[in-house]
Amino acid sequence: MAVVLAVVLLVPLAPGWDAVKRSFFNGEVFAKTFPGLLDAFLMNVAIFLWCAPIIAVLGLVIALFRDVRSPAWWRGIWILIRLTLKAMRIKSVSQRSHCWAYRLIMH
């Protein structure tokens, strides 16, 4: 309680408080910019709500398949990596001779 009281009493006495008050606590600017801020916040929430379950499921699948010793599983992983790289149209990497991993997967 003492900290809150100190902040409430001492912050307005700090040098430059008037500039901070005009810049950050301006009701007109807040009213003008709030709809855009709200839209951006809602977009962030929507992205989170889509990504969180996908990341959780993908993490669970990876954790479960870490113990699989079947060669068919590993062949499937290489095929998925290859298809992903082709879908992303990564071509410039293949021109680099030092990129052995890409050449191993794609050829």
C-alpha cells in the first residue's frame, strides 16, 4: 500500500510529468486510436487461439513418435520435410553447394 501511495504522490512531481501526461494520457488521442488497437489485439487473440491447439497437438505427436524405432517412420519424416520444402518453393538453397542437408533431402 505504501508503494502505491508513493507512486501516486511522487510521480506527478517528477520532471517532465506534464509532457508524459500530454503524450500518454490524452483522452482525444486515446479515443481516436482505440478502435485500431482493439482490432490489432483481437487479431492477436485469434492467432493465439488458432496456434495454441496446433502447437500442442504437434508437440504431443513429436513426443509420442520420439520413441518409434521403425525405419518407415523416419522415411516418412524425410518425405514430409521434402514436401514441405517443395511447397515453400525453396530453390535458392539448392544452388549452394555447402548445403548438404538440403541436397540429401531433395535428391
